Amino acid sequence: MRRLLCVLLHDVYERDLSESGFSGPTADRYKLTMTEFEEQLAGLVRVRDDKPILALESSWAGRGTMPFAITVDDGGVSYYTTVAERLEALGWRGHCFVTTGFIGRPGFLKARHIRELHARGHLIGTHSVTHPHRFASCQWEEMVHEWKESRKVLQDILGDDVTVGSVPGGYFSRRVAQAADEAGLKAIFTSEPETRVRRVGECEVIGRFTLRAGCQPELSGRIANLRRTTLFREWAVWNAKKVLKCFLGSGYPRIAAWVVRVNQ
């Protein structure tokens, strides 16, 4: 069984949370300050002497140690203004997953940014068209459309094939992967904290470990070092949230946002 250790980030900001990406309490809890971003990046550098890989790379096969990857969701402009530059200074490249319906809006990547990032070696992938709050609850036709249409938009911008995506909102099910396979994607990243790589049809399904606002500075290093207690804790917390999401349904985002406001 193939395995990949993947970390998931969202936006990075200097002064104001609204600088990049989606706004609101739910989105804001995933945004890192510049200091937090630098600390998490330093944690990865401390424990890894290899470079992160990109999905579908042939060099993935036959490695002695488990490879790792860096992904950034939503398509906020901070990938262009901050993240890409810092990764490139290390000789690294990452995955930039774009919500295509927001391309060109304030705080989001423009088409020229996407083309330039692609030319600089970053992997551009789809993060859906509209970023549904509960992607796994969408009708089949809607899920396929979200994957197909966003893939087409990015291919038109890049003049190149786009076969990798990430699931918006953290709501994943097998039907989500089947829809991605139907839409021609070869790999999708979920928010499920696991290292095993599964396959649904012709599409690989890859889990990720999320770095959130306010998490311990050494979290990325512990994850990248495959610290078992850390990986298990992240898995346990995620699955507890998964149960809550199923129980609360559409009410979960509102309750999560309320918890964030209370803790601010």
C-alpha cells in the first residue's frame, strides 16, 4: 500500500484576516499569521531532509522513507504573495488548490497568478467551483459538475491538463471520490488525517493533516516526524468532529462558527 504524509494549510495573512481567501469565523480558524506560518515551515525543515513531492510524480515509487507533500486550499492570494516564495526559497514546491468561482475576486488568485505559479513548478488543482459547505451532501450531478467545470476553467487558464483536486469543506465520502473519478481526476486530497493512499476507480484518495490557527509551533514537525501519538491524536479529534458533523448536519458550520466567536 502506498503512503504519503501530507500537510494542509489555508491562507496566510500579515495584518488582517480578510487579506486572503474566504472570510468569516469558520474560514478564519484555519488562517495562519506570518509568524505561525514561518514556525510551521521551520518545523518541517527541522525534521525532513527531503523535498516535498507533487501528486502523481513518478519519483514517489520506490522511496525508502514515506514522502511528504504540502497543500494549500481555497485559492487565496497569499499562495502567490507569500507561500510560493517561501517554499521556493527552500527549493520546494506545493499544491495550490483553487476555488474557480472566486478567481479574480478580492483576496483570491487572478488568472495570471495561476499561470505564473504553474510555470514556476507548483501544482495547480481544483477545489471545486463554488466551495459547497457540505460537498458530500450534494446531488451526484452537482458533485460531478463541481469537479468537471472547475477542472475545465483551470485547463483553459493553463493550457494544460488538470487532474488533481482537493475536497472543499472537509466533507468526504466515497461518492465524492467516485464523482471525481467520473470527472477525470486522477487524485483527490481529503481532510482525513491518514497516510494510506486509497484508490476509487482510477482516482487516488490521499488524506491530510491540517495546520490550524493557534496550533502548537512544533505540530508540523511532530507530524512530519511521524510521531505516533500526534498522528493518533489528530485522527481521533478529526473522527470525533466527523461524528458531530453527521449528527448536526447543516447546523454544524453555524455551531463551529459560534464556538470560534466565543473563544476569540
